Amino acid sequence: MTLGIETSCDDTGVCVLRGQREELASRIAGQNADHAPFGGVVPERASRRHQEVLLPLLQEVFAEAGVNNPARELDLIAVTAGPGLMGSLLTGVMCAKGLAQAWELPLIGVNHLEGHIFANVTAFPELTPPFLSLIASGGHTELVLVRALGDYRVLGRTRDDAVGEAYDKVAKLLDLDYPGGPEVDRLAGSGDPGSFAFPVPMKNSDEIAFSFSGLKTAVLWVVRACRQAGADLPGADICAAFQHAAVSALLAKIRLAARRTGVSRVAVSGGVAANSELRRRMALLDDLETYLPPRGLCTDNATMIAAAGYSAWRRGVRSDLSLAPDPSLPLPLL
Ligand code: KG4
Ligand code: ZN
């Protein structure tokens, strides 16, 4: 029985996982309302909220999972150790270290990116290495070759903005509600993707790499031109055209990586894996075996951290009470 704790950014997640994939209880306390007035995550606010809600959430999860005596009933504590915001990571890591010491339980620090990879591993028993994993979130856009569980090589990543960050910035340009990704996704549904010819980033490059800041700037020019002309902003059309270009860029590099590596199993996770156009177009890639976790496992959650921690523990990985958060904890590059 693994207690999972996730506090790398602005979602507080706690769960109890039995074995590799039986979720006994899992809770996420989001902070969107706290950060909405600022249009983005305010790190200091995020850490304060984490430390307010972490222990109450833990009690709720134990009650739901039927854990009465954690010291006796739990076997492991897994906590996100990085990458993420330092203040946020500290709240989870310090909590986990305190509990591990008090309850004399083993502790594992989990890489948040490995956690996102495990969202698919825990959702799909049939997903076995080697496979490609695209992590597409607000902080990351990384295409990873999973050679074995625990053996990862980053094939390529973004050179500038993460894809979720581009969604959030486009939403801001259009004065949409925070967080913007889901709003852009929703509006795009009623727009015409052909109404603007936004560039598909890195389309003609043979490199496995992403770039989203040029696309965001292209949207900015259209928004400015409309505003200067005093015209109504065609928000739905802009969202649809932007989304078409962003998703095309992700799919193009997935195909390239599959060709280069000869690996045809592809898993996508991270907040952007909740995107409806990405999900629809992934399902059409019929020469690839594609995996997308249920939406609740796409955005940050503790279940993926517990699953990654449990797997690492079974492979003999151990952390100790000197575990320290690392805001830029990497996965190895190829
Ligand atoms: O994985 P996540 O919860 O946090 C990070 O580790 O970053 O991802 C959050 C990101 C945000 O940028 C959010 O706008 C984006 O995922 N996102 C979406 C959708 N749902 C969340 N982007 C596009 N379409 C969505 N449906
Ligand atoms: Zn994340």
C-alpha cells in the first residue's frame, strides 16, 4: 500500500494505491480560484495553499481508503521530488519525510515526469516497454523513449514554451477564463480551423523538438490586427486554428519519433492529453498503438506518483530522509 503525495505546482494530490494500479482513494485539491485573479500560478500562494490542505486531504483519503493505522497498514510513501516550484515541492517532501520518520516507513522521491509516464502505465496493464511517451503539460513538452520502466531517454523537448503554456497564453490574449487550456479547447469546438493559416511549429524540421512561442506570436498579431480594425474578435475561429496547428505539431513529432526508433506504441499524458482534438486525432493514427489516460489522470495527480514510486521501489530504488526537492530534476537525454 503506497501513500502518494503530489505538490509540484498548484494541485495538491494525495492517494492510497494498492499494488501497481488499484486506487483505494485519490483526492486533488486544485487552486484555480486562488490564482485566477493573477492569470497564472503565484508560487508563494501555491505553497501556502498546499500546506493548508495537505493534512486534511490526507485524513479524507485515509478515511475513504479504510486506513486506520497508517504506520501498520501502509508500506511505502512516494512523493514528488521535482521538477516543479521549490516552495510547492518543499511542502510535499517535508510532509512525506515527517510521516516516513514518524511511521517508520520507506520513502521514495519521484520525478514528476516519470509520474506523468506512469499515468498511462497505471491505466493500461497492457502497456509495456518499449514505448514512446509524450508529456504535454503546462510546464513540459517532452517526448521520451521508455526503454524499460525506470530507463528513460528524452528524445526531444520544447525549445521555448510548453504546449499547455501556449494554450494558457492564447487564452489570456483572448481574455478567456483561467486556466485557459480547457477554455480554448471548448471554444475551438465551435470554430473553423481553416479560418487562419497559423504555422505548424517545426513542421519542416527533421529534429525531434517542439517550439510554441512563434505560434503564440502569430495569434497575437491576428488579435492585434482585429482590435486595431475595431472588428469583433473571432475567438472560436482563432482557438480552432491555433489548436489545429498546436496538435499537428505534437502529432508530427510523434510520427517522426516512431519512425526513428521503430517503436509504435505511443502514450500521451500531462494536462494537454485531456485536449479533445488531440484525443480525436490520436485515435486516427492507425499505424500506431496509442494510449491516453482518463482525463483525471492527465492533469497532475497523486495516483501517477504513487504508481511510479511503487514501481521504483520494486526495482530496488530507495530514498532516505536526506531527500531534498530539486526544482529542475531532469530525465536523462538520449
Ligand atoms: O499536467 P498539468 O495539470 O500541470 C503541469 O504539470 O503543468 O497541466 C496543466 C496544463 C495547463 O497549461 C492547462 O491549460 C492544460 O494543461 N490543459 C489543456 C486542457 N486541459 C488542461 N490544454 C488543452 N486542452 C485541454 N482540454
Ligand atoms: Zn504535471
